[in-house]
Amino acid sequence: MTVEATALRSVLRAHASGVTVLTARGPAGPAGVTITSFTSLSASPALVSFALAETSSTWELVQDARWFGVQLLGAHQADLAERFATRGADRFAPPTGWHHGPHGVPLLDDCLGWLVCAARERIRVGDHHLVVAAVEQVREGGPGDSLVHLHGRLRPVTSTTVSRI
């Protein structure tokens, strides 16, 4: 037996999560969604993962995609994160700046970094789908601070204090 979903969400609000936008070429064009479940799994081989809810309308569009783009959002991109989190929004319409990257993956402009990944495994876990992907290409963007999700809100992270793990 596990705790109720509301209790889990409540306690995890105190855990800062990086904010990314997942993109893929869907059957009817570009598809994308804001995610906070993105994580690095392995450096060698280079593997990452993310999870999307079974109820996500974007999951329906990207579940069969072979390649994905992961955009690391900067502190200045809260509006973009909100646009890609809004159900029913035309996420790729102006003012969203984007272009086609490798394998036709849609890539958003002006991010802190980009990864182009090939899906390796898709695993149904609870009410989500976990995707493990191999990182095929990376590109760093300009310098800047990160965007995180903390206490139910998008927040910039400033780099005034840095410690290494």
C-alpha cells in the first residue's frame, strides 16, 4: 500500500525539479510538453529518462516517436514552460521560436541546452509511462540561470552560491 497521490504531491512540492520541454515529431506535426521528470541515468552510455502521465494528451502524440528533443529551460523562459504545460494550447505557434533539428525533431530557440535522444525503452509504471532514451547529440546554449518548479510555481535559480557534489 502507498500513500495517497495528494499527500505525495504535497510533500514533493518542497523538492525543486528542473524544468524542461520535451518535443517530438508527432503524426500531425510537432508535439511538446513541459516536464519536470527529466533526469540523467548514465554517462556511459549516455542515457536519460522522463515520464509522462497516461492521461497526457501529448503522450498520445509522442508515444511512438523514435527521437525526442529535450530543451533545458532558462530562468527567462517561464512563459514558454507555461505555454507547453497548457492543455489545448497551440504550443508551436508564435511567439514560440523553434526549428527542425536532427531526425526532424522540433527544437525550441534560446534554451540553455538541447539533447536529441533516441528512445530505448518504454515502461508503464503506475499511472505514467517511463521512457529511457540514448542521448545522440547535445548542444549548449548561452549562459544563464535555470528554471525550476518548487512549491507549485516556476522559479528562477540564480547562480550566486555554487557547491559541487
